[in-house]
Amino acid sequence: MNLHQILRKLKPEPVPRAEGVSDRVVRLGLLARFFDELLSGLPDLLLPTIRDLLGLSYTQASLLWQITDYVAVVVEPLNGLFIDIWQRRWLLGLGAIFIGLAVMVMGVAPTFVLLAVGFFLYGIGSGPLAHTADVVLVESHPAAPDRIYARSTMIDTIGALLPPIMVAVTFWLELPWRSLLVVNGGLALIYAGFILRTRFPGPAGASPDDDEPELPFWRAIGGNIRAVLTNRTALFWLAFLLLHDVTELPFSLQNLWLADEVGMSQFLISVYRGLALAVNLVALFFLDRWLQQRSRRHILLTATLLVLLLLPLWLYWPGVWPRFLLGIPLSFYLAMFWPIMKAQSLASAPGLAGTVSAVNALFGLLPLRLLYGVLADQVGLTSATILVQLPAFLLILLLVLRLPAGAQPTGPQHENSK
């Protein structure tokens, strides 16, 4: 087999698309989470430099992303409701404008107050950009929503990999770090311009987003919420997402665990995190192909059983290098869950994907991170991780077993809300 044949074999198969959806719509949709990951990663990595320059305390530094989170808890549920009744190009375009301006403000901020304004603006724009794009992509590929979402997740993983490279090159070449934020924020504004000149599809079953809603605004929203909350398929996949959020809790303190419990240096932690992201990319590449050959039940069942096997070994096997060896397959199978669960939740209620996203966003009101931190203080990070993740994955296993075998189902019950 020559190189040309190998490249042809590796080339991904096209994802079946709804009639009338243009290449431009799909490409702009796929870039949304890429820009979100890129622009959120840059200030996060540059925070030590920003802190030293502005003389920030730990309290001030920690408050910055907390501001973003608080704003997002308000904006994202409202945005989800608007997705199903408003023009999507404006949600996407305004989201891109806000995150672009936010990062530019962070880049020029001479004081903590102006820096906080940048993080505030980011909280306004991130959800409308990322979550609206999720809905557009899933509804544009109704025959294979998890495949397009796997590709979207792959592209946003690339976006997450770029900030460390950009920051390293900027400091190596002794370039001004502020220009890195300003230039990339400007690219987001250019991206917003392309979005605002594009006609995006409207909700499933409706015409493109130039149309006005048939019902009065608040009646339409109320009807959509009731439809989602009475849709058993949507609730089934939302339960999946809630359990997935629980399994993700230990990752918020994983770097501390690798340092304190495993004894990794900052360099080794960086290497491990980079390796995990690279493995995620490979996993998503294979997931796209496996979804063409296997049922979601088969993929999720295999991933869940292997994670339940690997997780205790990874946590309790002593030494640094076993964490690398076991972390490769563990990261690979952990990457299987999010694209399938998120895509199927959005596909579970045709025409109401935005409302499903709004309900999902309300999970952010639960103080899960705080409760996990309290538990870790009481029993230690290793014990807290196993006490949180093991029951959550066992519950995920029970839900997976309820999925029909064979063909690609959207949930245990084939029903929709409209």
C-alpha cells in the first residue's frame, strides 16, 4: 500500500447532511468551538504574566473566571431558549464579536477593573457562539449527529492545543504578549463578519433564520420548555450529561493531584496534559469511523467497562510512569462519551435543541465543584476521585444498558416533543 492509498484510507467519510445546508454553514459552525477554546486558553495561560504585571492577589486572579462563570449561568440558558425562536446568525455573530472584543480588552487592560470587564464580556459571548453552533451542526446532520459532533470536538481540541504553542513561541521570540491577545481577538471579529453574512438554517421543521416565530415570544418559550421537560428521550440524554458532569469534577483538580499525590513536576504535568489531549484527538478520529460501523450502545458500553477497569488502576498503581502508560488508554476511552451524549441530547427533541441546551446549562447552578472540593479536603484527592467517578460511571453503565442494541437509536424511547 503506497502513501496515496494510505492517505485515502485515512480521509474521513462525508457526514450525511440535511438538504439545503451549505459547506459555508458547516465550516463556520465547526470553527465556533475552535475559536472559543483558542480565545479562552490564551488568557488562562497568560494569567501568571498578567498577575505579575498588574500585581493581582490570588483572590483577584480566581475572581476573573468566576465572573465569566456567573455571567454564563445567566446568559447560556437564555441563549438556549432564543436558539429555537430567533435568527441564529445573530446569536453566533454577536457571540463571536463579544469574545473577540473581550480578549482584546484583556490584551490592553492596564488595571484589574478593565481586565475584569474583559472576562465579563467573554461570559456574555461564549455560550451564544459555542452552543448555537452545536445546535446548528447537529440539526444540519440529523442522520449522524454524533459523527459531526465528534468532528466538532476534534477541531475544538486543536483549538485547545494551540494556546500553549502560541504562548511559547511568543515568549521565545520575545514578542509582546499583549499583541497575541489583540491579534487573536481581531481574528474572532473577522470570523464574526463571515457569520453575519451567512444565512443559517432555522430550527428543525422550520425555514431558514429569516423567519419570525409563529407564536408570541414568551408563549413560544414556555411551550418549548414544557415540551422538553415532558420528552422522555430528552430527559434520558440530559441525565447522561449530568452524570458526565459529575465524572468531570476530578479533572478540575487533576493537576494538583498529579503534583501532590503522584509527585510529578510542573514539566511532567504539562507533558501528561499534552499527551492526554493528543490521545483525545486520536480517539475522536476513530470515533467518527466507529459510529459508521457500530451502535452507540456498543461504543458506550465498551468505553464504560474499560474506564471502570482502568480508573482504579490509574489511581492506585504507584509511581509516575504507570500514570502515563495507563493514562493513554484511559484518556482514549474517556473521549468517547461527550460527543455522543451531547449530540444525542440535542437531537432528542427535533426543533427544540436550543431549549434542551438551555436546560443543560442550568446544571451549572449546582455547586458540584464546591462539593467535590469539600470532599477532597475531608478524604484526600485520590479517595474523592474514586468516590465521585466510580458511582457516576456505574450509573452511566445502567443508562447505557437501557439503550437498544443494533441500529443507531436516539434514546430508549423513539419519541419527540413536537
